[in-house]
Amino acid sequence: MYETHAELDSLQQLLDASRARATEHLRGIIDEGRALSATEVTFLLVGMKVISLATVTARGEPRLSAVDGHFLRGTWTWSTSGSSAKARDLQTRPAVSVAHVDNEELAVFAHGTAERLEPSDELWEETLAHWTGHYGGSPFNWGPDIRLYRLVPSWMVGYAFDRDRLLVDRGFSPA
């Protein structure tokens, strides 16, 4: 887990507010027994997770792709090539949806805005160090125009079908 207490508090507020304004249908699925807390989400999302990233084309059509996601500081980070269709879409229409689904056991869904990370950003060095450590080399070695992004979430929910069993199976111990 890479989150500070303040980031965990902020993520918990987002998770609570998102569930509160979700539809009755979604609240029926992600009830109190299945909703994940900020601490649980950050514990379960350590390491690289495949995320589905939905962008919007110039014609307003949704596009979905799978990317390596790293949950850092209470939100997702990912990369792509500047020559990709998603990079073009993100340049002018940064609204995105992100989902990580691990069979029927675990799911985290989020909506928000993609923010391209730049060397001047506060979390640039930490994010780049994390990615470099995970892959054993800088992601900027993957091609001529690799871009890093982070999600600025406006809505997020975390779900576990059998939360208690999942947390025990994955070695979670509450503080």
C-alpha cells in the first residue's frame, strides 16, 4: 500500500459518496457485506492489475482496451504509447471509466478524468520509480512516446462477493 492516512481518508469518502449516489440496483449488489473499504481496496490492488480502460472517440463512441494498471496514492495509473488511439482520445476527451475485475471475487469500478503525468508533477518521480521497479526498467524504454496517466476519480466502488473470505485468503489483517 502506497497511500497516506489523508489519501485513505479521501478514498474512503469517495467510496462512501459513490455508493450513496449509486442506483438502488447497484447498492443491492454492493451491499454493506460486499462493499470494500479504502484500506481493503488499496491492500487488494497492490502490484500490477489488468484494468479495462474506456475512452471516448471524436464521434462519441466508447472504446475499451486493457492496460497494465498500478493503484498508487488512492487511484489508478497506466501507460500507453502516444501513437495509440487511446492517447489521441485522452488528449481531447479525458473522461474515462476504469474497471478491474478478478472473476466473481473482486471488482473495482471508477469514473473520472485521465490526467497525463508530466515530469513537473508532484508524484512523477514516485510513480516512475514504482513503474521502473515493477518492470525492471523505465517504461520510457518501451517506445519513442510512452505516456503515463493517472485517474482523477469522481466515482469509485469496490466489491467483493465474499469479502471476509477474500480478505483472509489474500492475507489481509486489519490494523
